[in-house]
Amino acid sequence: MNSAQVRGKARAAMSKREDEIEEEEIQGGEINLVPYLDIVTNLMLFLLASISSGFILGQIDTTLPDHASEGTKRAVDPQKKPDEQPLELMVSVTKNRMILWSVSKLEGTLQEPKMSTGLLPPEKASDPPTFDYPKLNEALLEIATRRWAGKPRPNDTYEILLQADGNIPYETVISVMDHMRRPMSGATTLPYVDMPKFELVGDKEVPTENYDPNKHLLFVDVLFVKPSFD
């Protein structure tokens, strides 16, 4: 018997055995799920491969901002000193304007903002919308310096709201956030800034170091608010 005849008999035996197994499964009321699992597995691998090929994976060393609801508004407490009042600073970015104001009206209003700047002309047609970011940074630095320089700064005063038009590109939003979070102007500004030291007293963090606007962060807790402008 040659090798071809051996292979032929082997295939016939395997086919016969498969027919017997299928007949037993039919009679026993059981379905062979192995072929279906093979199909599902192959489909999953194909989908994962096709999806992952469209992504460029990387790592960004940053703190993701929290989300603030549109109704994040606190009333001004007349019993508190002005420096202790929640400012609720808001940076609003539209398609052609960026303004700094406060919901509490302690640092400008929507009608009369603390700072306002228009859209700057792009150097290239492909550049994202750009505003006068140093002007925003200087205004926030002035507020932090006037209110907390040389004094303990409460932990909750680092909060600031960001309201951006849905068509504003990601690059523009990141640039705005960079100039909200840390001092970026002035000859005495250090290359590295951080939070002052705090200690936990009960369930509250209490500053143990006076605030220095030249080496400490400005408004690091950025909360996004749903735009209410056109």
C-alpha cells in the first residue's frame, strides 16, 4: 500500500468518525459549539487588530480636570471676609473672544470682565485659534498676588471654571489651561512651581506655608462648565 492510499484511508476514517460524532450530537440533543467559538475568536482578533491600528499610543503627564455641572454656583456669604469668599473665577472662550470674569462678581462680571482679549491673527492658515494667553496669565497672577501673597491660601481657592465653545480645538483649550494653572510671566518666576505645603487637620487640609505667587501654582483645579453662550 503506497502513501497515497494510506492518506486516503485516513481521510475516509476521519470523515466517517466526524459523521458519527455529528449523528451522536443530533441524537443526544447537544450542539458542538467549538466551530462557533472558533469563528467568534477569529472575529474578535480581527476587530481588535483593525481598531488598534488606528491609534497612536502615548503617555501624557498631566492631571485630568474634573467636571463641574452648569449649576455650580454658590451664594456670597456676607459674614465672610472678601479674601475668604469663593471667587468662582470663570474663563470663557468663544470662537473669537476670551474673557476672565467671576460668577460671584468679586473679580469682574460677564458684562464687565476682569480681562478680555480677542482672537489673534494666525501665523499660518493651519494654526489653531490663538488668544493673548500672557494677558490671561497676568490677570490671574494679579488676583492671586493681591488676595493671598504672604498669607496661608485655603485649598479651595485654587478652583477655576473653564467654559469653552464646542468648536474650539484641543490645542487651544490646552494652551488656555496652561496659563490658568501656573505663573508664566515676570522675571522672578521660577521654572518649577508647586502647591504650598498642607497638613490634614481632621478632614480638612490646612496650609502650613504662606502663598508665594512666584513659586506656587495659580489656579490648578480646573473644572469644565457646559457653554451657555452662542
